[in-house]
Amino acid sequence: MTFIRAGSVAAPGRRAGPSIIVIDGGRIVEILDREPADVRERGDVVDALACAVAPGFVDLHAHGAAGAELGSGEEEAIAAVARFYAAHGVTGFLAGLSGDRAGLLAAISAVLRHTKGPRSGEGASILGIHLEGPFINPAHGGAFAPSSIAAPDLEAFRAYLEAAEGLVRLVTLAPEMPGADAIIREAVSRNVAVSAGHSAATFAQMDAAVALGVRHVTHTYNAMRPLHHREPGILGAALTEDGLTAEAIADGIHVHPAALRLLVRAKGAGRVCLVTDSVGATGLPDGRYNFEGREVFVSGGSVRLADGTLCGSVLTMDRAVSNMVAFGAASKEEALAMASDNPARVVGLGRKGRIEKGMDADLVALEGDMAVAWTMVGGRIVYRRGM
């Protein structure tokens, strides 16, 4: 049994001030206002009185970090990314995969091996796979290589699902593309969340997609038809449709702070999910790198192709939370929920994202400046600053 002495706890209804989080078997079993007299006799004590203890961050949209890519097919690369994410408060993430059919199948196989192997306990946990494509609109392909974009193909989609053995939790597609309807229906039937993204969908096409089961929007504002007052398009649906949750890359580069404030005001804080869309160059100094075989340039907090096209980000989740507060887009409590509870709900992770009895003990200790002191996954500290 583990007892965490928390300076405060980021949980709905909790009073301000110190609390004791009791953990047993990897789950939260109790939250106390006072410390038991025999606490040291009953278990280990973790001192976090100088910190706010919050639910661990859940990143639905991540591709790599620390010079490694989740889609590389290399298990060591996956482990390196998991360790890096944990250092930034992430306790669980979806492995963002893209590519041609052979590349996707190889990447899925590597992620699956990692989740079953001895290194799965290193750093943040892989909670599933996010297939970002390949069924997207080439007109809004962003930095995707043409070879990683394909027309919707139900047989291919089923092959990805079977290869992943139930690990696919989210798929991004362009709902306006011919054949997308069949993939949406298949995904919904298998409890895979469907997100609209890299899309030129009209408002009417998004309405039809929502009726079929689309419930999420990938990196809102980016790689989609812009808002027009006579054709609101996918962005208009994202802002106004209550049945849709919306991702946001809060680096101040992908989306202007004012647009982030608009998104939260339109959706409500409970329907916005912070994501990083981080690539392998995340955590590295400015310079020239490769991402999925393409040359990219990191400078001033952005990562771009040679032609200036944004290619993912070098954002971390702790910075995304801090930015939302600094931009005036959310309170600290709202921003923390956007990085934990909201994304966990999008993909049906019922025991993640909140500090409550019965929830998984996936926690992050944050100091006053929102710096990560330690990260805990399943009741075990997987990162501690300085260790």
C-alpha cells in the first residue's frame, strides 16, 4: 500500500489543502483529509506536500520524441518515447501511426510487441493506437507523404484492426471521401472512436458523419477547410456540434491563442482535449532532422518541411497545459482536465483521467510553476526529476 502526501489534489469537489491519496494494487482506494497515525507501518509514503497532485496526462495524438518515432517499427524507439513522455507528466498515450499499408502493419506489430514485452513498464503506458489515416483527403494532407494517403478501403482497415488485436482505439479519416461511411460503421461496431481530420468536409457532410458515429475532431483548425460564414465546414461543425469533442495543439504556433479561447468558449472546457502531435524531434535542439523519411527543420518551437509546412509539433503536454492558462483560454483546473479526463473519455478509458476511488493510480505531481516533479503509472513512480 502507498500513501501520497499531497499538498493539494486536482479532483472535483476536493477542498483546498493537503490530502492523503491511498493506493493499493495500482488503484486509488481512498482519499483522506488526514494522515492515519500508523501510516508508515501500513505502507510506503510519498511526500508531495510541495506539489499539486493531478491525474496523469493522456495524449491521444503523439508520434514520437527524443529522436525516436513510434511508427519506426523499433521497440527501443517506442520505449525511448514512453520514457520522454513520462518526464512531461504523460501517464498514457495512443501511439500515433501512419504510412503505407506495409509500413502501418509493421508499426502496428512493433507497438503490439512492446505492450506485451518486458519494456512496457518503462515510462508512460501505451493505451492504444491512433491510426491517423491513411484514409484522409490529399488536399489537406499537410506534411503526410503522398504514399501514406489512400482511398478508404474497408478490407485494408479490417486488416489493420486484426493486426492490432484490439489495440486500435482511434482512427482519423476524412468523412467526405468515397467509402469513408463503411469504415466509420465498422469502427463504431468495434468500439473504435472515429475522428474527422485532414478533411475538406462541408458542414452537411460533417452532419452526416456525426449521424454515423464520428465523435471527435483531429487537431482542430489545422489541415481542414477553414470557417466561412456561408459554408462553415468541418470547423463550423467542430465549434457548434455538442456531439463532437475537439483536439487542440496549444503551442501558440498551430493555433493562435485567440482561436484557442474561441474554441473553449464555443465547446465548453469539457469537450476540448489537449494533444501534442509531437514528432521525433521533440526534446531536441533546433536543427535539421528526419521524420518518417522526410527532412524537417526545428526552429523557434515549430517543426516544418522545407516548404514551410508544419509537420507535427515539438510540444509537450505539461507545456500545453501551462500555455492554455497563460493564453487565458482555460483555468488551471480546466486545462488539467483537458489533458487527462477529457481525452480519456473520448476513447473509453473509464479508469483513467481522474483522481477518485477505484481509478487507476496514474498521477503527476506538479510544482507551483507546473514543473513535473514525478510521474506515477499504476501506483509506481516511473519518472522523478533528477533520478
